[in-house]
Amino acid sequence: MNITAVIMAGGRGERFWPKSRNASPKQFLSLTKDGETMIQKTVKRLMPIVKAEDVYIVTNAAYTELVREQLPDIPEENILAEPCARNTAPCIAFAAAVIGRKYEDAVMLVLPSDHLIGYEDIYINTLKKAVRAAENGKNLVTIGITPEYPETGYGYINFGAEKGDVYEVERFVEKPDLPTAKKYLASGKYLWNSGMFVWKVSSIMANLRELMPDIYEGALRIGEAFGTPGFTEVLAKEFSAFRSESVDFGIMEKADNIYTIPGSFGWDDVGSWLAVERINETDDDHNFINGDVVTVDTKRTTVCGGKRLVAAIGTRDLIIVDTDDVLLVCSKNNTQDVKKVIAQLKEQNRTELI
Amino acid sequence: MNITAVIMAGGRGERFWPKSRNASPKQFLSLTKDGETMIQKTVKRLMPIVKAEDVYIVTNAAYTELVREQLPDIPEENILAEPCARNTAPCIAFAAAVIGRKYEDAVMLVLPSDHLIGYEDIYINTLKKAVRAAENGKNLVTIGITPEYPETGYGYINFGAEKGDVYEVERFVEKPDLPTAKKYLASGKYLWNSGMFVWKVSSIMANLRELMPDIYEGALRIGEAFGTPGFTEVLAKEFSAFRSESVDFGIMEKADNIYTIPGSFGWDDVGSWLAVERINETDDDHNFINGDVVTVDTKRTTVCGGKRLVAAIGTRDLIIVDTDDVLLVCSKNNTQDVKKVIAQLKEQNRTELI
């Protein structure tokens, strides 16, 4: 069976402001010294098991040009432009319907566009196992990440009995508080929900038909119009009529016969500026320094320089990001507060800066 | 007797890099929100006792244009351009010789160009007392500052018996270590050496003749040439031949009949970026914020913004200075290390940045 990949690339990525902006969200940025963007890495690491012609990028209409520029090997018709943001369930239904027009059936790898993978061989082997399970009648398969610490920012997957390479999913749970996260970790029965899914087009469509029939019907109409002159109009009408819903809530938490494969391949969701020091090499003082930077007595500092010289003196646990029109200086304890700055700028109508 | 002022404005002010540069040192910067530069404030506060035509600015030849721009009321011929830096003794001798050509005798106030005064009325009253003492036969008078804490970065003046408004100086001492500074403070007999002097032209010339005869002779030749077509040539020859020497070491530590007046007028030498929060109003979280700045959970932070937005999030005890080509992020514990950055840039021949 053909293996296709659906890369979800509609996200906004506010947490990497001021590098990420409305016009260029995180998945289109390079946060590593090699200069490759997150989405380029995402597609490249799939090449051992997916052909470029079978890679689909679902993104906001505003970003199709960025996708074309950064991924010139992806066929134009595989860039699926959402006219508006409707979370992951409509996104996946749209892609499944389009793929359903090309192949009678196919395996779909559904993957975020803005995560990093440290061990790509292990990652590919994990995906292969998931593909085999999906091909062999397992309804829906999700990749769970073996937790390293009691993270409270992710949802968890509670798994049960082993069935060959996969485990039965008992339930999906929302982001826990710290005591609960610690309990999950201690139990040995919970994985992080990474948002990576593997299933057959026929399986996800059957589940959509049962659990989200409105979206299923709309997606079918979009799929029928795909490749015809009326497509843009049909897409605009049907997609904007979708309610905004995650596939986790709409499908995974309700469907039966759900499986997970524990993955342990150096996954990183690159969720805030703190990730930069994790995903890059740091110096002896635990600094990550990129750009034209002079340091004196600087420790545990991340500097993403821009066009100007940055002098960091005596700094500790600090993130410095220089861009042409905005400079960010942020304590590592406050990386989530970047959103508050964006909120202030929105209130002030300074849209050119966000 | 006429009162003249000699403003020493040749300094480099590395400690305010990157705002201060070779091309625009500290005395020509505004570090307060009112936009006035240090040298403009210095001249303005003298206006109650000195006429603009009697204010002399001794500066490096590179800065005469800046002086003209910032002090348009000072006569062109009162801008004394040193062809090279030779510390304060040659600077003062040059000015004394020039003033000696205009007035048979006059009182000279010798003042740094880059300090701030909080209580200008008290300052003027203190200077008036010094002027009276100098006119009434006191050889050399210096303004001492009543210390507020055991500062190790200043020289001290040990004073003795009271003589009317002034006190006899026992000796000048170099910058002490901390235990010594504490002893000085506890003794009640030491003042900070502020580098402000008051004397008659005839007095300082007599002392120069006795204690620094080479500089005295050279200064006389410069004074004789002043206003003649050959002046520039004479100045270049004589001034560059001077040895570099401070008036403290060359005169004050050796002369007899030296007096001091304790001053308590909110003096601040504005010696590093730390001064900015002292000399400006701060907000309830002890931040000084100037420019286009957004803050979230920011405390004890100084931000001198430039043309771009600065976002400071969760910062503590930090100094952020944004300029067109350099950004400084410096812990308040490390303000002296700005010089190390400049040293690194010098080594790299990046003279455009220093």
C-alpha cells in the first residue's frame, strides 16, 4: 500500500516571536545552525519511506508561497491551502479526502511540521512499525513519546495490553497538573501525545463518518471538487463551515480499536525559546551563541543575533533575540510570557510587529 | 575679579558604550530623559555666576564640531582644541595661558564636563565660596564631595583645620581599597576628590612654574601664539611635547597652601550605566525605561531603547542599550566589563563599532 505523509503546517508559533511572525511562523524558521527550516527537516527525514510526490502539506493559504519556496520538490497540487484555521480534525479530513481521490486506499502519516527528531533511524523504524499495524487492520495508530520528566504542557496517552509492535490505548488524557504528571510518569503506563498519527485513508474516513459526520460530508465534497475549476470556491465554502476541532478530541478520545507505539527517538516539540539550547550544541558555559556576538562572563545564555553586533556581559539564564525591528530580552523563567507581549502589541494595533 | 570656567571635555567615556563612541563620548550624550547632553547641563548650571563669553571648553580637536553644535552660545575662540590627549595638567595650563591673554588676572573654575549635580543652588553657593577664598589669597581650592559610602573608585582628600569657609588640605590620596575607604569614611576627615578646582590664573600659573616648569613654559608659548596665524602650528608642537600628567599628581599633591570646600549638592560622576537609574526617575519596579519598550514582569532593569521595539520579559538587574549597530545586554554586576568588549573589538580592528 502506498505511504503518504500529511504535514500539518498551519500553525502560528507565537512562542518564537519576534523571529516567528504572522507572516513567517515557526515551521518556516530555522532554529538550528544548519540553516534548515523546521518544515524542511520534517519532510527530509521522511524521504526513506515516503516519495516527495506523496507528501502533502496542509497549511494556511497565506503560507503556500513559503511552502513552495522551502519545499520545491513537493508537487504544487500537494500543497493544500486552508482558507481559515479550523484545528486538526478538518485539516486531516481535507487531506484524507484529497488523497482518497488519488489512491483507492493508502497509509497516511499525519505529522506536525515544527518538531525535531534527534534519532532519525529510530524514528523511521517506529513509523514503519506503525505503517505495518495500520495496514494490518489496526484502526488508528498514534505515536506516543516515552516521557523523560513530568511535563505538564502535553496531553498523555494511557496504554494497555501489548499487541505485537503496538499497545492498546486505554484513553487519552488532557494536560495534567504536576502531581498527576508525576503519577503518570511513575506508573509506566503513560506516553506523551506527540500529535503523530498513522492510519489508512479508509480507516480515518470511516471514523470521521461515524464520529464527525458533518466534517466527513464536507470533506467528501472538497475531495470531489479537487482538481476541478470550482475547487477554490467549494473549499472556501465547505472548509469555513467546519467547526474548529482537534482530531484528539473529535476522533481519538472517542474511537475504538486505537493503538499506540512508544517512540524514543529524541523528539522535541521545540515549544519555546528554551528549546534552542536543547536542540543545538552549547559552549562550555552552556551558552548558545549565533550571529555577530561578543560575550564577557556570560553563562546559560541563548543569543540569536541579527544584523547588528550583540554584546552580552555577565548575563545568566537569558534569551536574547535580535531582529530588524524588534529586540527580545527574556528570562528563561518567562518564555511563556512572550505571548503577553504579543497581546499588548495586538491591543496597540501594532500588527506590523506580530 | 572676572570668573571664568574651564570645562574639561576631552574624555572618551568608554563606560557608556555602545552609546558613547570615539566619535561621540559621554559628555556629548544625553543620559537623562530631558534630552540635554552632559556638557550642555554643565555649562547651563554655571550661568548664574559665569558669562558665556567666559566659559572655555578644552576638548580634543575631533570634538570641536560637537561643542559648536551643542553649545552655540560659547564664542568660537573659547573652544580650545587639544591636538592630542595629555591628561588634566597640560589641559589646565593651556586654558590658563589663554585666559591670561584676555584678563590680567581672573578666577578659573576648572570643571569636568560629564558629571551631574542634583542641587544646583547649593552647587553655585559652594562655588561662590570657593571663588571668594581664591580671590582672598588662598592658593588652590578644590571642591570635595561629602562621601555617602566607602567608594573605592575615587581618590580622597584628607582635610584638616577650618579656615573660614574652607578647610586646609592635609593630603590627597589615591583610590583606596575597601577597608581603607571604610576607615576614611569613619574618620569624618576625608572627602571624595571630584576633580573640580577653583583658583586664580595667577595662582595656578605660579604653581605650574614651580612644580611643572616644562609645561609652564610650553603653555606660555601657546598663550603668546593664541590669536595669531601661527597658533595651530605652535599648539601642535608644544602640546604634543607635553608629558601626560594629571593636575592632581602634578600640582595638588605637591603644592602648599591648598584648601578644600566640602560640597553636598547631589554630585554624581555618572561613571557607568548604573548611573542611569540613579539620575533618572524609575518606576515602581525600579525600572528606568526610555524608548519604544514593552515590559512584562521586569524589575530593576534599565532600558535605553533605539529605533526598534525592545521587549524585556522577566529581566532583573539588567541594562539593555539598543543602538543602530550594536546592542548591549549587561548585568548590573558587570558594568565595568564594557571595557573588555571594547578591548575585544579593538583587537578585531572593528573600529567602526567603538
